[in-house]
Amino acid sequence: MQSLLQNGGKITPKQWKAETQSLQSEYDSIGREQTKTATELAYAEVISYNKKNLERELQNESFRTRADSRTDNKTKLSVGGRNLM
């Protein structure tokens, strides 16, 4: 259609309607693709957040386990007010 206009041609109502329908169809297709891409991006962001959160929780758990272990060792070493070391 652009070449027709550039060469000074005239557009008939049928051509105009066909071009409009073609462009609308392309627009709809792009909209669906954009929606799909946005959804995939949201999935990726959720996965990234969950990964970071899991790593943080595992690190906190390992710190807690080590702290509990040290507390248990201190408790085991002093029984009845006497230090067994």
C-alpha cells in the first residue's frame, strides 16, 4: 500500500478495508506475543526471587544449626554446675 501511495496511486475502499484488517490482525498477533513474553518474564522473576529466598533460608538454617551446636556443646560440658572440661 505504501508503494501505491508513493507512486501517486489512489486507494479504493476495498484496499483500505483489506489493509485495515491486515494491520488489525498483525496488531492482535503482536499483543498476544507481548502478553506471552510478559508472562514468561513474570515467571522468571518469581523463580529468581524464590531462588534467592531459598539460598537465604538455607544460609540462616546453617547459621542456626552451628549456633545450636555450640550451645549444645557448652551445655554438655557443664553438668550440675561443674565444668567437665
